[in-house]
Amino acid sequence: MEEIRAAYARFGIEVEAPTTYGTYYRLCCARCKTMEGNVGDKLLPGMIHTLLEEQFDLYAAGLLGCACGHQAERARALDPVRAEAARARLA
């Protein structure tokens, strides 16, 4: 679970308490606390990094994450060149 928490933290997302489903956890924006979805704790080692890498462009373009823009800002901080290219291509 710590690998999942750390991976999402890079994008400004907090993994919160389990939901009523048992092995799923709420994903919330670290800035405004808006719920952004759920994640399961049964991912294979390293899988969360692959998933978030594939979603990077969507975060950077502001198409994934919450309306406050925190995830887009975090994506720009992580890789400004790639984030700008994604924004230009997808926005």
C-alpha cells in the first residue's frame, strides 16, 4: 500500500481510508480534498507506476484530477517539457 500512496502523492493525490468495498481506497486531491476515485490495494508491484506514467499526459492537460488544477500543477513540476507538450496536444 505504501508504494501506491507514494506514487499518487507525486501527483498531489492522497490515498485515504478504505471504502466500504474492503480493499479499495478513496483517492482525494491533496489540496482541496475532492474525491477523485478509488484504487485497489491488489496491484502487482510496480504496476501503479506504469498506470500513472500512462496517465501523465491527462494529468498535465488537466483532463484527469480535480477542477482545482492541483494534479496538472504537479505534473508540470515533475516534467515541465512533457507537461507542456501534453497540454498543447490535448487541450
